[in-house]
Amino acid sequence: MQKSFIIIIVIAFGLVGGLYSLPKVVVSDEKRTLEQSSNEVPAATANRDKTTASKTEESAESHGATLSVEQQRVIAQLKGSYLNGSTAKVKMKAADELIAKFVEYTRFDSAAYYAEEVAKIEPSEMNLMKAGNLYYEAFTYSLQAEKTTVLGEKAREIFTKVLAKNPENLLAKTNMAMTYVSTSTPMQGITMLREVIAKEPDYEPALFSLGILSIRSNQFGKAVERFKQILKNNPSNSKAALNLGYCLAELDRKEEAKEILEKVLNNSTDSQEKAAANEILSKLK
């Protein structure tokens, strides 16, 4: 079910909104989870063109070949407004419009660059979080190890600034923790996740992340516990249901898996989630 696994991981790592719920857990196994994951790169279906943190402006331009003519026109017009902005307010407005378009075009690295520019003008916690989350989104979608490293570093740099302003920002700490998974020091991430869970045992993004790490290290039983607790707290979380169905299928608990996946098909409005559910169900027949 490799194809299904990749689809699920792509969906599962969409954590920017922090809309996921997971259980109170004992994290004694997570060191092994992260160590096993430390050399992996988060899977994705889209390619990103940003190569270094110092050349993000150049990278934003490099997307031109993959954008449609109309999309290129829109970006060029908005970028002109940004570059020619006479005041900080005008530049921030143009940058916000660029961010929205780059997100719409799934160019998260370019969106992150302009969000960081906004945060430089007005370094509020909200602006920094927006930039950090977009770098994190680009990090999770990157397929190239070098690029993943750079994007993870950028996300951590900005989340560090967020936490300096507000040490209680659990989403910043959670997403920052996950950027350590692909580094040589994954335990830095698990330590941060433990801190988040100690602070708020049912905090959705942190616990969802632990569930995904359990999947990545083939600890499907532990992942089942996580996703079941998600659904106990938040029955409408279709991402948790999808991942639960996948884990049950991997454990050969076919009837349970089918029941959960059918609910995903009936209740989810997300085409990717439905495609993944159908893919898994096709293997169970």
C-alpha cells in the first residue's frame, strides 16, 4: 500500500491550521520512532523550487516555468505592486496578496518568503507564525533532502522568534519539533513534543504528529491508539479517521478498517482524503 501511504502522509502533514486532535500518551517509544525517522524525508506529490534561505527571492522567480501564463501574469503584477510600494502599509498589503496567490498555486516556499518579509516589517507573533507555518508547510511538501533541510531550518528560525515572544505558543513548538525529525538530532523534537503534551495532554497537532511518527516507524498499534483518541475527542476529524483506517488495514483488521474508511468516504469533503480511502479500500477487497 505504498501509494496509499504516500497520499496519507501528504494529507497528514497539513498541520498549518493546527486542526487535529490526539490523545494523552506515554511517549516512551517515541525516541525509537524519531530515530528511525531521522533519515527520512516527508513524502509529497508536489515539487518546490526554493533552494536556500538566502535566495528565496530568486527562488520565487524560478516558479515561473511551472505556473500558467495567467498565473505568471498575476504574480508579476502583484510583485510589481510589492516592489514599488511607497510605504510599509502598501508593501504589506501587496505581500499579503502575493502570499494568498502563492498558497492558492501551492507554492508554499514563495508564500513563506513574502510572509517573512511582512514579519520583518511588523514582527508580531501573528505575522511570525504565518511565516513559520508556511515554511513548515513547504518543508513538509519538499522531496529533496537538501531543500528539506533548508526549509526546516527556516521554520525553526522563525518559530524560535515566536517562542521568544510567547513560550506558550503550542503550535509553534509542535511544528518546530517536527522539523527535527529529518535531522541528526531528532530527540530535540520528541523533547519538545513531550513538553507540549505535558502542558496540554489532548493538544491536537502534537498528538497527531506523534501518530504520524508511529506510522512512519511501522508502530501501527500505537498509531491506532492515537487516532482513536482523536476521534473520541473530535469525531469529525476525517484526517484522523483516514489514518486510523490505514493503520487498521496494515494490522489486517480489515472489517474495522472498512467501517472507518467508509465513514471517510461518506463524511469527508476533501478529494485527497477520499482518494486515499478508496485506494486503501481497494486493497481490502
